[in-house]
Amino acid sequence: MIDKIRISSFNVISILSGTGYVTDDFGLWGKFSLVFFLFLMFIGGCAGSTACGIKIFRLQMLLIFLKDQIKKLIYPNSVIITKYNNQKISDDFIKSVIIFIFTFLFIFLIIRVLVLAEQQKSQFARVYGYSVGAILFFHFFINVGMVTGLFPTVGIPLPFFSYGGSGLWGFTILLFIFVRLDASNYYYT
């Protein structure tokens, strides 16, 4: 029992820190462990570590921001100062953390779509997957260009976001068609 705790603790710390060392094939531990390790890889290490991932500090900032936004919804006329360890946090810092987290997740989504597209057996599914990845990358690139001032600010919405909800519908349908094509890739083999 102690040996199993030691092996699982070592693998959790290794995945969390990004070192890549493993002592056991955790793929044999079941689906839950794979999803849990994927979640740990997204978290990464602590604020000063060189581990890949979002970092625990940024997730804490996101949770503080979400808590303050809920307070603003409940008390709309109140002035809420965002604090961490009794120190005021600037709005620019919170915005940079949120931008980093969404950029990290969006780049992961684009890479995942391209990897799935490469694994398709049907030429139509492969081209469709590359097209979905290209459309997502194009929207991401244009919006980053507009925010940084490289491109003029125009009315192209962020992927999955728009005022009327049409962007959400369009991108969701686009992705779910690709998910269905990917699922049929496994049914007919």
C-alpha cells in the first residue's frame, strides 16, 4: 500500500511540475487518472516554477476575479476592490491573467483540432478538421492583432462570442460536425 502511494505521489508531482518523469504506466490506471493528469498538466506548477501550464497563482487570480464579479452582480452599486494577501490588484493585472488563461486554452483547442484532423482516415474529415483549425486560428490571429494595435479595430467577433449569439452557434456547429466526423472515424474501422 505504501509503495502504491509513493508511486502515485511521484507521478502526480512529476506531471504537475512538468518534469516528465514517470515510474509506472498510469495509462493502465483507468480513465479517471488520465483526465486527472491532464487537469494537472493544465495547472502546472506554482508561481515561480518553470513548469508548463497556467500556474496555481493565475487560477487563484481568476477565482478572485470571478468572486468579485458575482459580488458586483449582487450589489451593482458597490465599489469592490480586488485584493490578494491584503494588497490591491490592478485591473490591468487581472485582465492580463484572464487573457493568458484564455489564450492558453484556445491554443490548446487549436492544436487539439489539428492533431485530430491529422488522425482522420477520410480525406473529407481531414480537410474539414484542418479548415476548422484554420478558421479558429484566423479569428485568434485577427483578434490578437486588433488588441495589440497591429490591425485596425473592426467588427470581427471573437470565436464563440458575439452580441447576438450567432458566433456561438456557428462555431459550436462547426466543432460538433468535426467531433461527429472524428467519432465515425472509430466506428467504421
